[in-house]
Amino acid sequence: MSVSSVSHARPLIGIAPRWGHKTGGLADFERLSPEETIAHCFTEGIIDAGGMPVLLPLTEDESVIDDAVAMCDGFAVPGGQDVDPARWGVEGYDPKLLCPERDAFEFALVKRVLAADKPLFTTCRGTQLLNVACGGTLCMDVPSLGAPEGMTQWRHTGILTTPAHPVNVEEGSLLSRCVGGAAQIQVNSAHHCCVGCLGEGVRLTGMATDGVPEAIELPDKRFCLGVQWHPEYTWPVLESDRGLWRAFVDACR
């Protein structure tokens, strides 16, 4: 029996892993290889919503990626390092802020997931990568955007466990349905990049009240939503963020 034909009580949610080196706490021989990881709160958000998180291997092997897309019922791409601006023709960005390994895997994964029209939920870096994968660009310095006249830009970095600012939600959007029709929600915030020019088929459906893009979606897909904030940290205390995970996992059933 193939893995794709096995029946699951919980939908399998393939998670793109983080990539990095540990810098302490383990014996040297255990730190020779980089590690593929995911935040505990991320997997717990999926489990709470009724899903079964599956950490995918970070690989450039196309056959492995194809098998993962066939096996899993939905996919989640988390935050992390910056997406390389060379992907839309801008050279000279600080390489210390990038992760070529994640870029190579996640662009291949996201394009296959979109082609298969399987549910996709992205956060922070994942949302930025989704927009670029669709042909869009990013703003690599949120403070440079400024704020509307008479307003001050919200603080967008370093606030993960509590609400940082409000986001206006477009009526009738997928985001709106996920958060119970609320016109405005509170979110946390931890980013210095954001969506720039929208990619093909991408729709902006959430924006902070200071004008920073906060949510995108692809309306022609079964479920494709990206948020700039980190709902994995606040789903236990913000019902709107719990609603995001539940709507995503429900779409994967």
C-alpha cells in the first residue's frame, strides 16, 4: 500500500524545517552537522487544531519533495532567515541574513504545493517566500516604508508572545473567514522585511493600520494563506490566531 493511500485520523501537515547550527550545550561531535528543527509552539498549534505535524527533510532531491507533496494533506512554511533578493534580481544583500538551503528547498516545495492545489499556510518568512515564488518582490527594510500622515509606524520587531498592533482584514477574504469575520484583529510582530510588489494571482487581504502589508492569499487556490505575524506563539491567547490554525487544518481534511 502506498503512503498516499493510507487513511489518517488526523490530516498530515508537512512542515518546512528551520536550518541552523547549535552553538552550545552539546558535545562537539553532536554539533558537526546542521540541524533541521521546528518550534514546539508551531507543532502544538497544528495538534490543537486537529492536525498531525510532519517535519519534512530539507533536501534538493526533487523525488523526495514530490513524494512529500503526494503524502501530506497540507503544508506549513514558518519564519526564519531573509529570502534572497537575488530571486527578483537584486544583488549585494548581506549573506549573513540569508539561508540558501531553505530557499532552495522551500521554493521547490511551494511551487509543487501550489501546482497540486493542496492547502498551504505560511508565516513571516514563509509568506514573503510565497509572494516571491509567485513572481513578487519584498521590501527588505520595513522602517523605510514610514507611516501614513499623522501616524507613527508600529513596532514590528521583537514582540512574539503578546499583541503588538492591529491589522485590518478585507471583508469576504479567506483571512476574514478564518478569523470569524472580524474587520480588525490584534497580532504579534517580529519582522524587518515584508511583502513588496504582489506576485501573480496574489491578493493583499490584511494590512497593519500603519500601512505595512500583513496578509496575502491566492483566491484561486483551495486554501492558500500567508500572514506576516507568528500565530504559533499566540494561538493559546488570541482566538483569531487559533482560528487560523483550525481553518487551515480543516481545509486539509
